[in-house]
Amino acid sequence: MSLNDLLTAEAILPSMKVNSKKQALQELSEKAAQISGIAAREIFDALLQRERLGSTGVGNGIAIPHGKLAKAGRIFGVFARLERPIDYEALDGGPVDLMFLLIAPESAGADHLKALARTARILRDPGVTAKLRATRDASALFTMLTQSPSSQHAA
């Protein structure tokens, strides 16, 4: 599974302006709603429910908020590059400026975990994250995420 399977060009927010974790999750939910047709509130509620279990801020300025929804027809993602880093209660205590939202059907099982692992593997690459942080061009961000060398290997 590559990020090509999860992302569309419309699912890129190249310079999201938010001041808080809650606001960031709301913005991502709105974009996910446009892509999926699922109500933004349902997506937001699923994300908040997951965050109550522990922060999805994985460190190094990266967060991978995720949730499962019965109405989701497939696993999909939304990527956001934040204008300025926000406090996200990340595992390393640092602020977050790159976010990759993942939504999966409740029936996704192992595929949901594979999508999470694939996303984390790509965003763990300092070369990839440096390039992502350096551009505000949505199509360039999409290409970087879907064409990065590590996105081509099977999960």
C-alpha cells in the first residue's frame, strides 16, 4: 500500500492556519468531509475519541490523527502543512507542523494498521519532512508524498 492509494491531489492543505490542536482537527475533518461525503462532525468526533486514548502526535513535528467510521467506503488520507507549529501534546512534547489524517472503514482491520505504518514510515524520513516543510505548493506536496522512494515499497 502506497500513499498514492490513500491521497488525492485535493486532499492536500499546503499552508493551514490554525492556533490549536482542536482547530487543526476541525479543519482536517472539513477537508475529509469534502472528499468523502461523510459529515465533518462525525469525522471530528471519531478523531477526538481516538485522541482521548493518547496523542497521535508521534514526534519530530508530526501528527497522524486517525479514526474508523462505519460510513467510510475506503481508507483515505488528508495531508496538512501548518503555517506555524502548534502544541499537540505530542509524545516528544514538541510542536506539530505536519499532519496526516487517516480515516478507515470500521471493517478495515489490518489494512488500517498498514496505512498507519506506511504513513509513519514516510514521515519518519528526515529528507522527506524537510522537503515537505520547505514548500507551500499543493501539487508539489502531493508529488513528494506519493512519489517518495519509501512510498514505493510494499508495507
